[in-house]
Amino acid sequence: MIVVTGAAGFIGSCLIQKLNAEGFNDLILVDDFGNAEKNKNFEGKRYTKLVNRDEFPEWLRANQLHTQLVFHLGARTDTTEHDVELFNRLNLDYSKTIWNICVEFGLPLIYASSAATYGLGELGYDDDESKIPQLKPLNPYGDSKNDFDIWALQQERKPYFWAGLKFFNVYGPNEYHKGRMASVIFHTFNQIKKTGAMKLFQSHNPNFKDGEQMRDFVYVKDVINVLYFLMHHRKDSGIYNLGSGKARTFLDLAKNTFKALDLEPQISFIPTPEDIRDKYQYFTEANMDKLKSIGYPHEFYNLEDGVEDYVKQYLVGGKLL
């Protein structure tokens, strides 16, 4: 059995589709399953059992003999949430519990970290593990992810294979439930449908013009290909960046969404909401050399091709992956 936590979520559900496509159907899906809309993400997919998030540690102990690997992708991911205790419980302490069970029973573990750990990028965006304790995330979500990375690196006892993946700005099908946290492509598509135009955030940083804030946008299909590669690789444990390796502007993102719909861009700018304005990353770009150095063989989608595939194959028809 292969376990996927966060199974009803964006990346988790796309991973399940990939595993099914590759013939892996003995899957244990873990989530809180309390959101009926979000649960559509795993409808029609093949799996063995649903396990509630709160019951999963006990389940894993009882079923460790039959478990091959744990993908721990479930987390509280809202970057605007400020409840530190919530993040400590759902992201930090819960992940420690899963880690310790995997150590106890010799189970490989692949877990989700985040590019939010890099903060303003004062130390760059290299997945150099020696720099991780010095990183300065901008919000409690980023803190919770970085705190777990630090804790994992400090452990004398580790799973025989483990990998933490710093996801950059992931976009693609199955993200419809994320609300404010969904990608700018998703929001652009829906604003175009509603108004024929798109409003991007203004820049409040003199070094960046409006719409020229830059992020490393990575297509979810690339993300799940990396997860699948590591499932078979099972060596070179450590923490890795997972981005496209190329920063692009939000204007690029929006313009390519219009292009995929054969429309002329209609883009204006509004102030960045005050609750995130002071904690806003204006630039991120993953150094992907470390993942490539262990033999990852595939090229990543460029932004143009990724946006076109997402819009035409999924958003236009309201399809899920």
C-alpha cells in the first residue's frame, strides 16, 4: 500500500491520478474529508481505503507491515492564517508524529515543504541544507514548514529514505477549492469569464513595476513527476527545491491565460491587500541543480506550455485531473 496524505487536496489528488495511471491502485487516502466540494478531487480514482487524518497515526502503526511508502502532502497551507498554534498542531507536530512512525517501522517518507521558507530570499533560493536554520519565513505557515525541515535535519534517527520538497508556486487542475490561495491563472480565467478582464496586484516595491513581481511557477504535472521519480529512486535523502527553475512575472502569467483563450489582454492593477502587503515575496526562483544532480531526467514545462495545457485541457471544460 502507498499512503497519500492531503489526498483530497490539489497536489495529493493529482498524485493519486498519476499513481493510478502507472498501475498503483492499492492506495490509502488520508485527509479530514470534511469538504464535500474538495472531495470531488478523488472521485473516480482507484484506492483501497479512506482514513481520517486524526486516525491516521494509529492506522499506520497497525498497518505498517503492508505499507510501502508515505507521501505526506497534507498541511494547513493558508499563508494569511496567523494562528501559530494551529500550524504547530497540523503542520509541525503532526509531521513529527508521522516521521517518527516511519523511522520506527522502516518506512520511506516523502513530505511537502515550501518555498515560503525562503522569506524574502535574503540567503538566495538554493536548497543548501546548511542554510536552512538561518532562513526567515514571512508568515506562520512558512515558519511551520521551516521548523519541521530544521527538526528533520537534526534527528539522529531518520527514515532509511526521506525527502522534503520545497514546492514553489504550483498551478494546475484540481486547485479550484483553494479560494484566495489558488493560482493567478485560475483567478485570471475566472475573472475573464466574469468580466472579460483581469486585475493584478500593484507593486509596493520600487524595484518592481506593477505586474512585474516574479515567482517560480511550476506546473502540477511536473510536481507529480518528481514525486513519482523519488518514489522509485529511494536514495540521496534530503531537502530539495521543486520549482521550474525560472522566475516569471505575474503579467506573463495573465497574458498567457488570455492567449490560451484567444483573447486580447485586458489587465489593470489594484492595491495589494494590506494583510499580505508587508509579507509579500516579490521574487522567487528555485535552483534546481540538486534534484538534477541525483538523476532526475525530465525537463519542466515552460510557462507558456503549462498555462496553455491547464487552460485548454482543464479550465475551459471544468475538468479535473
